[in-house]
Amino acid sequence: MVDKILLRKQFIEKRNSLSEEYRKRADKEIFKRLENFKRFKLAKKIFIYVGFGSEINTVLLIEKYIKEKRIFVPKIVKGKMELVEIFSVSDLSKGYFGVLEPRSEKYYYGSIDLVITPSVVFNKNGYRLGYGKGYYDKYFSSRDFKFSLGLAYENMLAENIPLEEHDKKVDMVITENRLINTHENFVVTTNIKTDDKIISRAKEIANYFEVDYAERKKLTLRQFLSKYNNAMLVYKDKILYVNQKEEKLFFHIDTAMLRIKNKSEPLLDIIGEKNQEILDITMGLARDSIVLSYFGHRVTSLEASKIIHFIVSCGLNNFSSGNLEIDKALRKIKTLNIDSLEFLKKCEDNSYDIVYADPMFSNNIKDSDNIAVFDKLACFDGIRAEVLAEMKRVARKKVIIKAHNLDAVFESFGLKKIIRSGSKFSFGYIDV
């Protein structure tokens, strides 16, 4: 416990020493990344701390979104943290420890879409060192919420934090420089029924990810996950990622197969010409890339998440659909594990005929068993002006974006929108 006290004191002093200019600049970048993050866009009910002292100034966020989202903030009552909905920053006054708290005593016990939690310091695994009262660890253990994240200055991340059994981690940490997905911490194992060849393959994969291999023994999946939280399971003919909630990510081509059989594909109509060189900057489960490859285009597909890239790339290289032409299309796709903006900046002008993006829908469409865990692993944080500018520079002919019909991306960036009757999503494009 002494270690925690000393570490807390050191990091509070370090944060207090940051210049006001740096904190304001970093806050702005952190908020920009948060606002582009899909979970934030979708969230209707947000539980957020009220920034205090040298903490990230969340009051600015609260003021900006209080009219369009339901905002809940903490109130300490008899040593317990309660949630209270507020409708204006003027609903707050100084309370426990001098932190702004709601005056209302109308407490909320329902579900929350997104929890934004404070901390003195986070580590890269999402564990946090708070102020020592355990309010948020207790909340995470007993209350209903969908996703949690922490906001932190990049130089306020710690390599190691002393952990106790009750400590809970957040799903993501956002700094001014990046999004850190804490679900990319896992072990590799096999099915209960296995052999030496599969075990050897599992150990190779663990080495590739620089994580531990854990013998499955005779543990059920639930028993195994209660010990290790997240796992990559290696079978004879597939690889599966599963988290503690038993949400699974695996490769399949169900919807791509349907689109190929349907032969009526608006994306192909927008592209127009045959045999185009296409850069898909949002591979995901590669459905669009598969369709494009099947119909004769040369596709390079980017994916920032190492886990998603590995599972999908293995599927593209090894999956057997029973259809030779589809299997050929899978094998032809070139995949790269890299951040899309980083890759675009390395490209020369006019490198690809088409640059394409599907930013995972700002308004959720649940059409896959994979979607829950995929959302937590995915790294792409939306179409920003900087990303679009690079897409236009790299494209020779067109930039194409797929998004939900209600997404603001079409109007924000002046895309020509192709509305599809009866569909929840549309394509937009820019000729360059």
C-alpha cells in the first residue's frame, strides 16, 4: 500500500507541474479523439467525472454535450459514490474534497452507455491508480455499463502500477496522441481436445503477439476466462478471440457471400471501371474488400488492430468457402497491420485509383455475432478532416465512404450521397 501512496503523490506532483498551455493543448486533442470515437458518438447516457485541479478539464465536454446526451456525474454520499443526472453546469456546486458535485439528491441506478473515469495515473493495460477510495472499482464491480474509458496525458502514463485483487481496468485509454485499447492484453491457448501440432502453432502465435501461452488443461471456457480475462483460442481449422464476457471474434464471409451472390452492388456502380487499384483503409472483417476482390479489383486493406488483422488475415489465407473463385478472391487481398492515417501519409500522391473507408457506422447496425468484441478491439477513430485530406491526395479518381444514413459525414465533407432504398447505410463519394 505504501507503493501506491508514494506513486500517487509523485504523479499528482508531476501533473501539477504541467504548464497550463500544455494542458489546454492536450485537452483539445484528447477531446477531438474522444469525439471521433464511435462509442462516444453512439452513447446516449454518459457517466463522466467533473475535472478538478490539474485533471483534464471535462467541464468543457459536459457543457458542449449536455443538450444532446444524458449526462450523469458523481456525488459522494456517506462514503458511497452515487450518480446524478445534470441538465446544466449550474446544477453543480463544491462538494466532497472541493470537487464540483450536483446539488440534487435524485440518484440514478440504471444502465450507462459510456463511463469516463478519472485517475491520478493509468498504465497501458488500462489499470488506474485513483485517489485511494475505491469508488470507481466498486462501481465497475456492481453496476450496469457498456464501456469504460480513461482520459490521460501521454506523459502521465505509468509502466507499472501496484495492483490488488479488487482493481478494475478500463476498456480504453485516450491520450492526446493515441487510443490505447486495453483488450489487446490476452493469452493464447487451444481447445481442450488438442495435439502437439496445434500446441506448437499456439505457442508461435503467442510469441508473435509477445504474450503468454497458457495450457488449457480441462478448464471450461468460462473457467479459463475467469482466470485470464481474454484469450485467443487456436483450433485445427480456425482461430478465435474471446473476452471475459464470452464475446467472440472469428473470421467468416456470410454477408460478403450474400453480396457476391446478389450481384447488385452499389459500391461497384460508383467505382464504375473494372480492374481498379483500391485502398481500403478500414479492413475490419474485410467484407467490402472481399466483394471488391471477387469482382476483379486489386485491393490493399489496412487494419490498425493487431488482433483483428491477424484473425482476418489468417482467414483470408486459409478459409475454404467451397467456391474456388471466392477462395481466389480471398487470397488476392493484400493486408497491412498499420494505422490508416500513418499509411496514407507515407503514400505518394495519386497512389491508388480509389481510396475507400467504412468508418464502422457512427450509428450502430448490429448484423454480426462479431460486433460486440469487434467494437472493443477496433482502433479506427472516425473520418476526420485530416484523414479525408490524405485520402483525396492519395486517390487518383475517387474517394468513397460508406456510413449510416444519419451520419453527418456526408454533409460535413460535401460527399455526393447515393441513397439506397430500404437500407440503413449509404455510400458517398468525391471525384478527385
